Amino acid sequence: MLRNILHIARFDLKFMLRDRETILWLFIMPVLFMFLIGKMMGGPATGPAQLAVWDRDGGPVASALVSNLAALDYRIVPVQADSTLREYSRQLEIPVGFTRSVVNGAAQKVVFRQKSSGSSSGNFDELKVRRAVFRTIGDLVTVAARGDSVGEASLTAVRSQLPAIALESQTLGIRHEIPTGFQQSVPGIMVMFTLLVLLTTGGVLLVVEREEGLLRRLAFAPVSRGEIVSAKILARFFLGLIQAGVAMLIGTFVLRINWGGNVPAIICLLFIYGLALAAVSVVVGNLSRSRGQAVGLGVLSANVLGALGGCWWPIEVVSPFMQKLAWFLPTGWAMYGLHRLMSFGDGIESILVPIILLAGLAVVGFVLARRTFRYQ
């Protein structure tokens, strides 16, 4: 029985891998989608953010303000004209006579502009600029309390002092950072395209075999219905493993993503996910009446389940209702487990529920595949 299953599965796998469209959607399109979606999503900023500063004053108070901004993890880019200033996403303009007016006690206004106004990062930039302003005011108060004149040397001396109060902060427990960029696109596209390839290629092959009479020949061969269905599922399971393996290699060596510290658990999750989809793909092939019907059902299902399951964007950023809806979808189960293992630092115990759900889907899929299988 095992020899029959392996022989039929090997034939099916070779047949699917000879198709040029399968090769395209197996090796080329996933990489393209991973790169494009990862680039569009971006990711956490690395290194100091650029801040363009047009210092029209040039006095010591203006210099103190710029120094306090640089101390808040900004890379200061000096500019000399408004046209150059507006080329940057973060812009600060210090007016003429700023130092003289501040020393004389007159209120002054610095102009801060940014292209991400209203977003969380934009609000954080505004907070940091206000912090730099308050720190500069504190420097001026300290200089006045000492009885020194406001100048470059006195302000520099104040800034070089150790703060009277030090604040130390620590993170309590594990910080869950929602994945972005390639950290989201690689597992998301891997999960979605495994579903897409198995449902389309796997479903179409069964339709072709019925149309060309190959399944009718098997009906007269010394193999049982269960052996045929098992072989069909096994071939599609191997195809899914190839899809996941290519995605993991590209993610590791090309896009340099972090798979976390529990790679064996990730492989276990992908094994169960691939087995469940392989069984479902046979059901799709059994129920499809034509090649176009199999392709249409596979593409539609992959796109809908991919979007609702968190393959296109992190499911953690959508509404609570949509997050609950993802728990009814195999893509949602797979993405939940991958996020927990890759980005949130959880162990294999955190994915027991997704594994049980996917294993249950595999069993149900096998039963349905056997009952709906037909030779013609």
C-alpha cells in the first residue's frame, strides 16, 4: 500500500513541477510579493532620524536649541534656504533675532513642520521638539541663576552638567512589537501563496486527470480509493513544503528576517498547515467541474483568506472583530502561530491551539476528500 501511495504521489509531484505556471507562482511571484509588500510596509526606523534646521539667527541660544535636539537622537542637517528646508520630512526654522529677543525676555516662536503630522511618529516628533525647547529654557534659567551672561560658553557648561535627577526605565516582561516590513511580508506571503498554489495547481491537476481519463485507468488498477486519495494529498503536501522551504531560504539569506529562537516549532506549524491545505486542495479538485472553476475558486479563496487572516498586514492592527474573525480561518491560525514564534518570543506552547485546529482541518479534509473523490 505504501509503495502505491508513494508511486502515485511521485508522479503527481513531477507533473505539477513540470507546469510553467506552477514554477512561476512557486518560485518567482512569492519572492516578488515579499519584496514589494515588505518595502511598502516599511519597518522600524534604524539610526537617528533626520531633522533639517534653518538657523536664521546663529546666536548661542539657537545653537543650544539645536544641540538639545541632537541629544534627542536627531541627525541635524543644516540648510540655508527655505526651498532646501522643505525637501526634508522634518523641518525646523529658527527666526532672525531669536537669541536677542529671548535674552531680552520677549516671546519667540520656532516653526516645526513635518510630513507625518497626526501619526504616532509625528506626535512623537512634536513631543521631542517641545522637550528640546523646555530643556533650552531650563539652560537659560540655570545660567541666569548663576549670574552669568548668556553666551556659547555658559550654555555649553550647563549642558555638560550631570542631571540632578536621573530616570531609569525597564520593560516589564516581553515587549510585543507588531511585525512590519519583511518580518511581516515573508511569513504572510508564504502562508498565502502556499494556499494559492495548492488550491489552484492541486485542484486543476485532478480536473485534468478526470478529463483525460487517467483516474478511470486507476479505477482498474490494484489500488484502493483510500490509497489514491492519500497519494494525491501527499503530493500536494510535498509541493507545499517546497513552497515554504523556498520562502524560508529567501527570507533568511536574502531579506535577512529574524525567525526567532524556535525554528523547529515553526517547521512543525508549517508541516501541519501544509498537510491541512493539501487535503483541502483535493476536496477543491473533487468538487470542481472544470479547470477554470478550480483556478477561480483557488485564487478567490487565497486572496480572501489571505486578507482576512493577516497575510497582507498584521492582524494585530485591525479591529477586535476582524481579529476574532481570523480565528475561523486556517490562514489566521498559521499567522497567529508564526507571529508568536517569530516576533513575540513565545514558545511552542503558545501555538498548541493553532496546531490542534489545523490538525483537525487536515482530518476533516481527508475524510471529505475520500468521500467526494470520483474517477470521472
